[in-house]
Amino acid sequence: MQIEFTAPLWQWQARTDSWWFVTVPPEHSDELADLPLPPRGFGSVRVRVTVGSTTWTTSVFPSDSADGYVLPMKKKVRQAEGLEPDEPVSVTLETLDV
């Protein structure tokens, strides 16, 4: 499954070591939650992500506080793509292992 969306970049305030995320919109989070996947840690779903010209493999994680799945945004990606806090990020997310 491939999902495209745009959402703001935000920092998780519960930690002091700068974890940054983009929240997958609720309708797409519901689609991810419904996938028939083998159990993985923390309910994560393996994905291939493209932001701008950068593509990488990671996992999205369900988050009660974000009301859906969250996509961690590595510092290397944020820097390469010039991403700024609270600014919209256009994401293409492709599920793996389905």
C-alpha cells in the first residue's frame, strides 16, 4: 500500500534529546491499523518513506498522544530536505511486509 500526505514536522516534548515526527493523518492511520501484518514491537509497521529526494526504510508507530501513527524524521533527512519545525512535509509512505 502506498500513502501520500502532507503534515507538519513536530518535536516530541516528552524527551529532551530532540525526537522529531510527522503524524500520519487519521484516515491513513486507520488503514495502517487494519493491515494484516505479523506482530511487531510496539505495533510498528515497516515502511519505505520518500520526502523530497530522500528515501529511507523505517517504521511508523501508533501513538495515543498523536491520535494515529507517527513517522520519525531523522536529523539527516531533516537537514538534507531543509525541513523546519511546524512546516508542512510532503510524505510518500509505502508499507513493507504486506
